[in-house]
Amino acid sequence: MEIQPIAQFRGPFTSKFGLPRQSGLAPQVTGQIVFESEFRNRDALRGLDGFDLIWVIWEFSANSRRTGAPAGSWQPTVRPPRLGGNTAMGVFATRSPFRPNPLGLSALRIDHIDWETSEGPVIHVLGGDLMDGTPIYDIKPYLPYADAFPDARAGFVDQTEWKPLQVVFPEHLRREFAQGLPAGTFAAAGISALEQVLSLDPRPHYQQDPDKEYGMMYAGMDIHFRVRDNILTITQIDKL
């Protein structure tokens, strides 16, 4: 079986650091699905505007293979961030990006479909957990009667409590951020989208140094912050 990308994702994240760990956790983050030239056909999307959400199958294209590891190698266990990165679980019991086949699955909300662009029809989505430039291999409509099981158990996820961070965004840095946003797609959600992302705690879970300053690429800017006592404070913003 051979598969080829049908589209690419365009979004505000140009690196893996800071990406929401699941789709929908930062519902105001915007993105676009732009089709490859041979799939820019309106008929292929006929009826899609009647759905609220889509399943997107994509590639963990930014993962780097371990040095010297043979192609296709994999590890049977991984250490989920939800467990602090200290407990090993089976790779198939997690949503780790390091898998035998590096495929991701995300449920994204359709904001709208722009049918008339120079790149064919473009799907505008919300709540993405994909990097800018991520290859997309398939799109399917989300069906509540078949895809939603609200009473299902969630394994170790049910046993761990997660609380969002409080985000402190100084007023002068808010102005810098607003002025630095590119016009168009990513400007719409603006500050609220960034605050949602930061409240999810972008840090690796093994790093808890309150004096360490972190940098996260978002919408063409480098966002610097520190975390102490569950409070994340933005300290500096540099336009790239």
C-alpha cells in the first residue's frame, strides 16, 4: 500500500514545542487545510460544509529518527507526558508521536470553507494540534452517532488530574504581540488563542525549573515565558 499527501496544514506553529498535545484543547487556534494541486477539486468536498467536525489523518513529519536506528524501527513502550514522563506505557495504549507508522489522527472543527481561492477550496479549521507544513493523507467527516462514546473509559488518563496554568500576559507585551501578528488567518484568534495554548503548559514534563526561560515559536514570533507555582508569565516577545 502506498499513500500520498492530499493536502498540507497551515498553522501558527513552526516547531513541535508548544503544540497542543491533543486536538481541541486550544479551540481558538486557527489553521488551514490546503490541497495539493491534483486534489483541488470542489466536487471532492461536496457536502462537507454540512458537518461541524472532520477527522484528519496526517504524518508526524517532524519526528527525527534515532541516530543509527534502522528504518522502520520502533520501541514498544513510551513515557506519556500525562504521567509526568516517568512511567512507561505500551505505545499502542498512548497517542505518542513515536510509532511504527508515524500517523496522527485529529478531530478538527470546521470554521468555514473558502471555495474560491488561487489554491482551490481551502478548509479553515479550529483547534488543531498540527505543525505548519504537516502532510495530510485523508479527511473524513466526524459522525456523532458512530464516533462519540462519552461514557468510555480512558485508562490511565482517567486516573490523572490535569489543571491548566494561569497565564500572566503583561499589557505592553500584549500590544507587541497584537502588532506583530500577520494579517489574515492567525490574527483572528489573536491573544486568546495564544493564552489557550500556553495554559496547556508547553514545557516537557521533566522540566520544572522555575527560573528557566522557555521560548515558543507562534505566528512568526518567539514567545518567552517562565512558570512558577502553576503561573505562566510571558516575559518577552521577539518577532522573527
